[in-house]
Amino acid sequence: MGKAATGQKVVITPSWDKPVIASADGQGQWRGKIKTPPAGGPYELKVVCGGDSIQYKNILMGEVWLCSGQSNMEMPLGGWPPSDTIFTAAHEIPIADYPNLRFFTVERATSISPEEDCKGT
């Protein structure tokens, strides 16, 4: 799903399947359906629209957990030293080896209506 000039073709090429072609509608919105590969990876995905191209690399497939809540959801793994730390964090963090985990933190934003996009890291 994305945005492009009205009527413009978008070619989505996943590394695990054949390309899919979508077209932007009257509002410039496009949507393409691609097959979900088996859990694992890394996979790649290329999207071409007009003269523009973007390549997504190191994509992993598997479980996705969405977590939200109050301010405690922002607490880093080590806690907030010196007085508010997480039990065993000082030991666990240096030896952690989970290269296939991905985290995305949404930037704080306020809106009185639904948003189509977000900023984050």
C-alpha cells in the first residue's frame, strides 16, 4: 500500500515470489498483494514506481508483536538508573545475542483523527 500519481503503475518484486503490478487509483492510493513467504529470511523487496525505486533488505518473516500502554512501555531494558533499574539487566544486556529481533518505536504524536502514517525509529 502506498501513494503515487493517479494511474501510475507500481511494480512490487519480492525475492521469494514473482512481481506484482498495482495501479494508483483516483486518490493516488495503490495496493498490491504479495504472498507471505515462510518464516525466516532474510528476504528482499523492491518497489518501482516511474523513475523511482526502493530496495528493502534484511526483511524477516515471523511473529509480530505490537505493544502499547502507558509510560512504562518507554522504559529502556536497563531501566532508569540510578534508582529505577531492571533486575539482572546489568548481567543480561551485555550477553544478549538476538540478531533477528527488530524494534520500531513510534514517535509521540497527537491527533484527533486517524493517521495514515507515523514517524519513528
